[in-house]
Amino acid sequence: MVTTIETGLARDEASIYRELSTLDCPVFVVRDGQGVAVTTGERAARGARVLAAVPPLPPESLGEAEFRRAHGVAYAYHAGAMANGIASAAMVAALARAGYLASFGAAGVVPAKIDEALSRIRRDAPGRPFACNLIHSPSEPALERAIVDACLRHEVRCVEASAFLDLTPEVVRYRVAGLTPGGPANRVIAKVSRAEVAEHFLRPAPDRIVRLLLERGEITPEQAELARQVPMADDITAEADSGGHTDRRPLVVLVPEFLALREEIRREAGYDQVVRIGAAGGIGTPAAAAAAFALGASYVVTGSINQASVEADQSEAAKRLLAAAGVADVEMAPSADMFEMGVEVQVLKRGTMFAGRAKRLYETYRLHDGIESLPPALRAELEQRIFQRPLEEVWAECVRFFTERDPAQIERAEGSPKRRMALIFRWYLGLSSGWSIAGTAERASDYQIWCGPAMGAFNTWVTGTYLAAPANRHVADLAAQILRGAAFTGRIGQLRLAGVRLPAGCASYVPSPLPGGAP
């Protein structure tokens, strides 16, 4: 019997899969006297009739080359921020060393800890590019300013701006303070889910904000003039059905909408610079990443799947819950940072009662004017089942917390029972993620774990492989497997369009350990 090795032609499932997995070589589907076969060898293909062919597609060629060049990375892949430092300094450094862009999760982190984390990333990944999250904080503007101050102080050249509904002086300050005649030194990746918000970042900074910054002496006259010539963002991530802040938009609708809006504004404004459009939300498998690139995304962004990685600053208890999640095990719940506005975040439902309890607090806030006006039975229920302590005791903790972090919060609550109630309720919403990160056993039913359906899709994909165990989920390896699988899936798609029907066992990428964790 003539073997595949001898002929260079693959006919059985295992051999065909191996040929398709050789991503840096072209693939030929051929017919000879023995039937149809697959090969990566041009010499073997010459002796048969070529039915279809696809070019090499290594992981580093996916997405837009300009994204890789502008950010100084090897791959069109971004690990998005996860608040409270879950996207830790260790995670960012590990990804940066492997050639990926990653954002430190600065949202909810006190300024001193942000400084410490940015210093650590620079130490552990010297000379490597990385980003820091800048989250819109309408209830805590001091936190937004502190993040920008830290990024400018540490010369962090990229921020991931998330949860913005409109532009604020702080995100404009970061962008404009880095403008030079040679171009923007400070890059902005805006993560948004609505066209009207994307438009803010596709256009230059508003004159009113630029004038304010100029009056404060926070930018120069030259920078104020340059601000009129460039869009606010270098990249806009279309955030679909993701964990945390999300509008749960379909990715197949959102990415094309943003691409069309980008072109419309670019033609109108006459920009030389093209704002790149990326894709986030639901990116937990190679098929999802391949689909995003096929839609025209310049890069892909992962989030939920990284929270269960070794490097994530999340407790082992929470990682076990995440590793057991299915696609439908998520739910929307009120957010801590935009509680009064009714904004929600997507969280893990399985194994925790947080979502239901958070909704109960928001409904109480909406119907009552302050904790003093709560019916005795309702107040007792909240104190016993949710807070597990008297509400006045919770308020005393709020005073201590905000006195150190943002005293203006307490000042605004004086004389406003409704705002005081909001701060008390936000105490639970804020600490619930901390209990998850710390693995506080007695509050396990209150864990707030931000999570989207991508987590469940990832778990299904890796079932029966080495990545099924959270202990094996190193974040750079996850990135490598997603991109390698996306390239594999992309080539399968090209062959299908050419009319090729492959054996079922060859059509899906199965993760297996890669040397050094690189694609």
C-alpha cells in the first residue's frame, strides 16, 4: 500500500487534517487515479488534476496589517480589559511578551494600585506595547481623571475607552495631549455598541472640550489646533453580546454598520487616517474569530474567556464556575458604576444569585425615596438576605470608603436620601465582584462575575482537550489557539466556497499544545 508520506497526498481524515493544519503552506485539493486527495506539496499536486487551492494563511496574517504596525504587535488580536484588575498586570505582560495587545483592567482600581500595575507591566514586559482601560465613570469622575493622569505619567501610549455614552474632558485630554505634527502619540481604542456613540470617536474632539482643556493649561495651542484634524479614535471596537457593559447587539449587524458609518464620515471629513473597526462580543472560538475577520474586522477582541485563565486576577472558585458555564448561563444585572442610570451589565447566572439580588435593589431604588422610607419588611429582607448587616452600618462603610477615594460622593449625598440610598446599594454591587476575586466563601452566592456567552462556547469547544481544565488555560496560549483555529477555519471556508466537501472530522480545529504557546 502506498502511504500518504510517500505520495504527499492525504486521503484519510487524520492526514487531511494534518495537511490543512500546515497554515504556512498552500493547500491543494486534487484528483488522481485513486480519487480525491489533499496536499500541501506543489510537486505532489503537479501530477494530478487540481480541483481547488487556497493560499497560506498563518495566524499573523489575519486581520489588518496596519493594526499590527500601529500598535507594534505581531497579531491582530486584543485582549480587552476586565475591571477591578481582573485583566491583571501579569495577564497584560504575558500577552505583550507573546506579541498580543492587552489592556490592564483599571476600572474600579484605586490610583495607587494603577500606578503599581503599570510599573509592573513595564518591568515584566520591557519595551512591549500594551493598553490601559479608561472606563467612563459618571458617578466617579475623579477615577476617570486618575486613570488618565496615571497613563500620561507612565507614558502609556494606548487606552481602551469603554462604557462611554459621550466624550468627556478626560478622554479628550488623553488624546489631544499626545498630538504632534507627526501624528497622535496617544492612541485610543473606543469600545462601543451604538452607532451614535461610535460617531463621537470617528470625528475630531469637540471644540468646547478642547477650549476648556486649553483654558486649564492641560494642552498647548498647537495641540488644540491639531485636534481639529484627527478623529478621536484610531480604532473602534464594535462590542456585541459581551460580558460586563453590553447592549447585546448581534455582531453580524454591528460590524457592517460601523464599517459603513466609518466610510461615510471619512468621505465627509476628508481624513487621510482610516479608523480601524474591530470586533468584540462572542469571540470565544476559532469559528467566531474567523467570522469576525470575514465580516471585515481589522482585529478581534476577547474578554470573557480570559477571565478563566491562569493569569487572571480572579479566584479559583470563580474560575471553576466560569469553566462550567454554558452559552445560556448568563444574565443582565444592574451595574455598580452606572446604577442610578439603570445601566446593566452581563454576568454569570449559573452558581450565583447576584443577578436576582441586584435587580431587587434597583427595583427598590426606583420605587422609594430613601432607606428611611422603606417598608419595615422590605428593609429587613434587604438587611438579612442581601447586605447581611444593618443599612446604617453599610452607610458608615460607604463614608469611610469614599472619604479616601472620592469625598465629593459623600458631599453630594448630604441632604439627598435618594442618593444616599444609591451609594448604599452600590456598596453591594461593588463588593460583589471583590468577593468573587477574593473567593470569599461565605459570600459565594453573591459573586458578581462578568461574563458573556463566549465563555460557554469556548467551554464546549475545548471539551475533552487539555484546555478543559482551568489550570491549563494560559492566556497567551488561548490567544494562539483562537488565532490558529481562525486561520484553519478561514481556509476551510475558502474550500467550501470552491465546492469542496471535506470529511466531518477534518472541518473543525481541535486545540492541541503548541511549542512555546505560539501559533
